[in-house]
Amino acid sequence: MGFANIIGRYQLGRTIGEGTFAKVKLAMNIVTHQNVAIKIIDKAMVIENKLMYQIEREISAMRLLHHPNIVRIYEVIATKTKIYIVMEYISGGQLSNKLDYLEKLSEGEARKYFQQLIDAVDYCHSRGVYHRDLKPENLLLDSKGNLKVTDFGLSVFHKHGDLLSTACGSPSYVAPEVIAHKNYDGSAADVWSCGVILFELLAGYLPFEDRNLMNLYRKISRADYKFPEWFTKSQKNLISKILDPSPIRRMTVAEILEDEWFQTTYERSTGINNNGSTDSATGIATETMKSQSPSYINAFQLIAMSNDLDLSGLFEEKIEDKQKTRLGSTHPTKETIEKIEVAAKNASLTVERINNFKVKLHQENKLAGCSRSHFNLIAEVIEVTPEHCVVEISKSAGGLTVYKEFCESLSSLVKDQ
């Protein structure tokens, strides 16, 4: 391969997947010799079709999720014309290919894949990520036959309990409430898709099929399907509880985990967080902000602020902005606000609270009896988790000396354990 086929530390190989706006290539890390998959996205086409948010969302979701049954993202490389998403290479292909070849799976194999799918979905939901496009084409198999969830392009982050409104997903796998264009619970919608997948794994065909889309939607809305004669009582019992048209009555992930058929030969897969410990974090972002609450940061903003994966320049050239600074805080919102007040005092600035998560800092000009402010800063605390937040500091007036002094003082305080 020539030099043109090297991106960063990766040597590009053959194309292993292709879509409208992207292609996926097999590549090798020239330092570690590890195989990876690199999704190459054409910036111009994405911008032209207004899909920037979808790409950002996919990267954000994958970057947050560290689980043995979810495809990992390693890094993102951006040039003026392309975005390269470096991901874990999964060699076994799509689960849909295996279904095409075998028609239907044995009960044991179907159960194993379903168990791994539910583990992955449970983990996603615990992080506030809802996939919204679960189907066999988005489930890959590794060399050991383990399932890996991929393609988070339609995923969304939201706070547990909030409802979603965007209709999306693949017709045969989509939940009735999504078809009805109602506000829906992301967790319940994902569970429905899992139920359709389980039916397909065991039957070899879909529960809802019709060439006419409206007829298909009618069948889904009524849960109009029939079990094959070889389905066991336990299988029918589980699937009928999952494929309940009412999201309120529908089986939850927690209930599926306790089901007797599901529990057979079950070994739970656990996710890890960034420091390697078992992850039990809750969702970090909402789709709809509530004015009474502190600002929640969406996952893409969080990643753009991090040192190890900066996505802030994906769709526009990065501009050095000396008027704005972002600092990560290892303290809750209230404590972080208190530390802002200490840093302000160190820089001889007066603090004026705007609300519980935003303050205005200014320096009074007291010459000739004038008390007009000639230096203004706004410091806003954005909650990421109950114990972590980001401070965004913006300067609207005044010189850089005091600004830098305040930022340096606050930086040392918010990272102090």
C-alpha cells in the first residue's frame, strides 16, 4: 500500500461496507498491528444533506459505551474533506447474514444472542442512550460468535423518564407508539425491537410482514402475528409480553432479565467505565431541556470538551477563541459554584449570581466616583453527572490578564480532590 492509504497511524485496506454517505474499510494500526474498521464519511455530502447532528450523535453514543457486546470506537480523525471513525473490527459479519444462511437458529444459539442483546441494551439505557434502530443488520458477530451492537446513527440521549417524539427506525422492527407519532419512551421502543429480533431468531422470519407499508403498520399496531407451531410455551410467553402494543404494559428490560427462559444458561456481561470499574452511571443528557433544572450537557458537547477526543472541529475549521474557556470539574454543581466564588475573590472580582448554575463576575471601576463595570465574565456550570460538571467561562469585556488569572485559579480548584 502506498502512503496515500495511510491515515494517522492506520494503513487502509479493502472496503468491507458501503453506504450513501460513508464507506467502511478494514485497516491496520501500523504500530500495534491490530486490525480496526474505519468508517470514512464525506463531509460535503453530510453537510449538504444536513446530517451533521446524526454523525455527531453516533460518535457520541459509541464513545460513551464500553461494553463487551457493543462495538467500541477508538478515535476520530478529521480532515478538511473527510471524517475517519476508527472502530473495533468485528470479523464475523452481520447477524442478518447468518439468518439468511441458516433461516432459523437453534434455541440455544438464539437465546445466547438475545441474552447478549438485552445485556447491551440494558447497559445503553443505564447510560441514557436509546438505540432506536435495533435490527439484525446492526448486530455484528465477532470471531468467537459473540454479538456486538453497532450503528448508533439514530440513537438519542435523554434523561430517564422523559419522552421522545422523533419517529425513526426500520419499519418491521419499529414499535407501535413510534408509528403512531406519539411521544414515546425510548426504553420501551428498544424492547419492542428486541422482541421482534427474538421472534425472527427462533422462527426464521419476521412476525410482521406485508408489502404494503400501511398494512404492515396496522399489523404492528395491533400486534397481529402468529407463532410457528414449534415455539415452546416459554418462548410464546416471553415474546407475547414483549410484543404488547401498549408500552405501559410491555415487559421491561428488568423483567426480561428475570424471565425463566431468558435465565437458562445466562451469564451476564457487564460494561465498564473509563477507569475500568463496573459502570452504573445514569443518563447524562436530555432531549428536551427543562428551565427549572441546571443545564444538562449533551454527549457530543461533553466529548468535544474532553482531551482525548476533540470533535469540535468536525464540520467547521477550529477557531482559537481566547474569549471562552471550558474546564472539567470533579465536584458537584453546588461545590463548583462555591469554587468559582473563591477563584473570583483570588482575582479580585465581584460575584453576582444569576441562578443556581450561572454567575456573572465583574471588576468595578471606582475612579472619580464611577462604579461602572469595565470587566465582565459569565461562568456557567453544566452538569454531566451528579458528581461531575463542566464550567464554561466567557468574557464579554475587559483585558486578558484578569481573565487568565481567574481561569488559572479556578482550574486548580475544580480539579482539587
